[in-house]
Amino acid sequence: MDLHFYEKLIDYRNRQGMAPQIGAQMTKITEGHAWAELTVQPNQQNLIGSVHGGILMTFADVVAAAAACILALDFMRFSQSRIAT
């Protein structure tokens, strides 16, 4: 996949789904890998001042889903090429 595809995917992930809901920003996506940043807001902290577990797990899910998306697309492309031959 080309660089333009990854840039479009980053843009899409930053506008849709849970990433914008929690304030996460996807910064880089490559084949099977994804990087993101999250600045924790006061309303995302628990009673002792650390990040709330739900925010942390949502952040992990957002990043993992972005990485898995690339692998799924590669798998579908590979599967289709195997069926076509």
C-alpha cells in the first residue's frame, strides 16, 4: 500500500469512531503497526488523578483496530488473488 493510502487512513481514523471522542490522534500507520497520542484531560482521570481505565482501554482498542485494519486488508487482497488463480 502506498503512502497516500496510509495518510488517508490516518485522516479517517482521526475524524471517525472513538478516537475523536476521547481526544486521541493517530500519528502513524504502517503495515500491522499504528501509533497514536492521547493528552489526558481532567474529566478522563480517576479519583487518584491517573487516567481512567475505560479511557485507557478505549485508546488501546482504537490503536489496535487501526493496525489490524491494514492486516485485514492485506489478507483480503491475498485471499482474493488466491481465489482468482
